[in-house]
Amino acid sequence: MINNLDQLLELAKKQKTKTLAIAVADDKYVMSAVAKAKELGLIAPIFIGDSVKIKEIAVELGISINEIEIIHKPNGDEACAEAAKLVSEGKANLLMKGLISTSTLLKQIVSKKYGLLTGKLLSHLAIFESPNYYKLFGLSDAAMNISPSVDERLSILQNAVEVFHHLGVTKPKVAVLAAVEKINPKIPSTTDAALIVDKIKQNYISNCIVDGPLALDNAISKEAAMHKGIRGEVAGDADILIVPDINTGNILYKSLSFLGNARCAAIIVGGKVPIVLTSRADSEETKFLSIALGVLISN
Amino acid sequence: MINNLDQLLELAKKQKTKTLAIAVADDKYVMSAVAKAKELGLIAPIFIGDSVKIKEIAVELGISINEIEIIHKPNGDEACAEAAKLVSEGKANLLMKGLISTSTLLKQIVSKKYGLLTGKLLSHLAIFESPNYYKLFGLSDAAMNISPSVDERLSILQNAVEVFHHLGVTKPKVAVLAAVEKINPKIPSTTDAALIVDKIKQNYISNCIVDGPLALDNAISKEAAMHKGIRGEVAGDADILIVPDINTGNILYKSLSFLGNARCAAIIVGGKVPIVLTSRADSEETKFLSIALGVLISN
């Protein structure tokens, strides 16, 4: 079991070096994070984008590009298509979004031409290390699915559970979050959470332990759970937080990152390969740790 | 201007002592916070509830009850009604919820019998002090309005702005939060935020500066706002965060409190008097600071 992101990084280092295709790589912050991951032997990068700009940035950052493959595709759509093609041909084990909109990259990823979809829902998973919690915890979906249905949230949940299996947590504890821990028909997040928990039980899904609705404090603080008389294995000890929608997910993600001194690695899962898809606002460390997470789960 | 909750407390101490009616006071944590506020001269309490239990708790906590008014109302509904009556008769300047459900207390508060409503929407406002932000900031509504409409959120916004005027912020900067900072018809929180900002401008409301949609990071981090090229006076410098709904509000509130080492004072505003309405999970410090906030804004 991995309790913090440094341990996650150590485990990623023990994996075979993976080939990472970066779509529109000509961004200083992205290239810097990739260079660090290469230095540690995590990945062999393929930079796709404007080769002139890529070489300029490499010089600026002091990155040696002699051994690095660069594919000149100055057009954004074509760069993304090339990255998807490399994965479909088995020439890349991982994808990373560079200086391009998420929608442009996703257009290529969901294209049937490349067969990158597996039938599962694509979802965003962030793994957080908070100074105020004793172990890593996952948050999904903070960035991709806007207003997922109950069934879609079940898929989001299963995607997250699979990643935690990779992290060595055999039966991750999943909290389905809502505004309050009591089922209240006036608050759909509570009734939806109850439905999700019920479906997990009905379908005899046993690769995780699920509880909900739980308010955030009941999910991550044993003391708060005790105060409210909430029992069960998940209360106060969650590995994974499933949020109602993108508003809650994004605000929680930003709160942890900007007001909670938390470290983070984030990835899109559910496809043929993990996709490192960080935003401009994310730190270089987050980008680097996200690559490490991708390497770890790309087996 | 007040930059942290200690300064808020100091300013509250300079106010005239207020009379605080506590509905169903027989709770150790509530009584302890009230006793501390009394000791500092902030309030003169009226304990309403089971007088036998109240006296027992007073003995347990070492609180001298000789000078304290106790009204024996062992029935919860009657205790809440009594508290509302005291306010309507001008015998109490502030209300506090004790060991009773919020709905039971609110039933009495919204009753026409007592005239505690003013025509404004009642809303919950939390004032946070985060180690990662340079000034206090408000969050509304994290606990009361479940899924407020655009117009209701305008009322929530104005309630919060009025409180910040009391705190000496003459033109509070208000960020209307959403999942992302770009208006996206697929994400209603972004279009609603744009509507709210537009209505403020259309109505020439000039007691605050509003911007939105903003993601949380753009609202409270100048660096994140710069990264995204977001300008304006609010970006990175918000005094007040208006959230889309109770899910986002509650999860942000809990994230700051339980994973962000933030201190907090919270109150229901919009009624004839402020109502201190903290939850069992809140710390004694939050309860105490919330009383101080109530004292400060009850003028």
C-alpha cells in the first residue's frame, strides 16, 4: 500500500520505462515536467508539435534532445491525431495533453479510427496527499464528466477503484459524497448517493467497500463521523471520494490544491491507456507526479 | 478592515453586550462556547431548555449560573418558540441553535407570529480565516439554501455583502463560483454566474464588485488568475465566494475546516436578528467565534 505521493513515485520508478506521447508539447511547463520524468527513467518521451518551438524551449530549459523523438506537427488537430495513432499502433504506452484544449485532444481519443476507447466511461481521477489526512485519497470526477447520472457515477467509481487496486489497496473504501449524510428527497445528491450504494450491493460488487451519502467531514474524519454517530468501515477512513458533479469536484480539487497545501497527481482513466491531462493552473510538480501515476497504472 | 478572526473578536468585544437566547441550550459544547462569550462580556445568555439538565451541565463545566437567566422549556418546539418570542419582544438581540434540529428552530423563526422575517431570504454565511489566504473571506450558502435560483443567489450575495460592510469592507469583492471560468452552456453554474453578474450591473448595484464565473483558484490566487489571463479586481482577491448550490458550499466548507486548517465563524443572516446556527461537527471555537460574529453584526 502507498501512503503518499513520494512512495507512489518510488513504485513508478520500479516499472519498465514507458513511452509517453505528448500532444502539442511546445509548452515550457509541460516539457520541464516531462524532462524530469525522463531523467528518472520513468518515461521515454515523444514530443509532438512545432519542432522549431520544441527545440527552442529545450535549449531554454537546458534539455538535451539528442535522444528524444520529435514529430513535427505544428497543427494542433494533427498533433493530437498523431498522438492517438501512436497509442493505437502500440508505439506509445501513455498520452499527455500539452498546450492544446482538452476538447481538441478528446476529439481524437474518442475517434473510432484509433480504438482508444474500451467501452468504459472516460473519467478524471485526482489522487491527493493532504497534510491533514493519513493516507492518499482519490477524488473523481473533478474535471471531465459535468453532471454524471447514477450509472455514469458507478462507472466513475469503478474506474477509480481499479486505479487504487494498482496502488495496492485491495478493497478501497469509497465515500459517495453529498451535502449531508442523511437521505433527503429535497437534496438529489443524497438520494443519488443512496442509489449508487444500493446498486453496488445489488450487483454484488465486492472489489470495494462503499458508503453514502456521506458529507465530506464524515468521509475523512473519524472524529466528525463519531460526532454524528456514523458507523461503518468507510466513515472517517475513505480512500476514494465520489462527488455529485463537476462543480463540487472542481471546487474541492481547487480548495485542496490552493487552500489545503495538498499535493496531487491527476489522470484520465477508462481508456486504452492513461491520459495525463493537467491544466495550466496545475504546478509543475502536479504535472510530473501525474506522469508517474500514469506510468504506474499503465500496466 | 478586519483581516483575521482574532481582530473580528476584538471588534466584537467593543460592542455593547448583547442578549443571546439559546434554544435548547442543554448541550455541553454549546454551553461551553456561550460561557466563554459571556466571560468576555460579549453576551448575556438566556438558556432555554430543560433547566435540570442545563444546571447539571453548568456544574460539570464549572459555570456559575447565579446571574444567568434560565427558562424551563423541556419541549424542543416550545423552547424554540420561546426563543423567537424573546426576539420579537426585543428581549434578545441574537438567537442560537442548541441541541435541536435546524428545521424545528426554523419553523418558529419563519412563523408570522414573531415577525422575525424581514422580506429578505435567510441565508447561511461562513467567514473563513485560511493560513493560505491573506484576509478573511466569506462563503455562502453552504448550509441552508439547497439549490437557489439566480434571484435567490442575488439575495444570498447581498446578505453576505451587508455583513462585510459591518466588517469594514466598504466594497467587498464577490466571486460567483463555477466549475470553470469560461461560460459553457453545458455547465449551468457558468451561465448562472454570468447572469448574476449581469443583473448586478443592470441594477446599478454599487455596494460591491462582482465577477464570475470564476473557478475557485482564479478567485483566491492571483497567480492562478494570471496563469489563465483573468483580469479584473476580483480575480485572486475575493472577499466573498458565492457557490452554485449546497453540495459545492458544504463540501468547500468541510474541506477548509477539516483539510485546510481554516478557522471559521458562521451565521444565518437575512432575518431580524443574526442566528448562530453551528452544527455538532463544528468545533467549540467555531461556535464561540460565530457568537462573536453575531454580536458584531447585530447592530
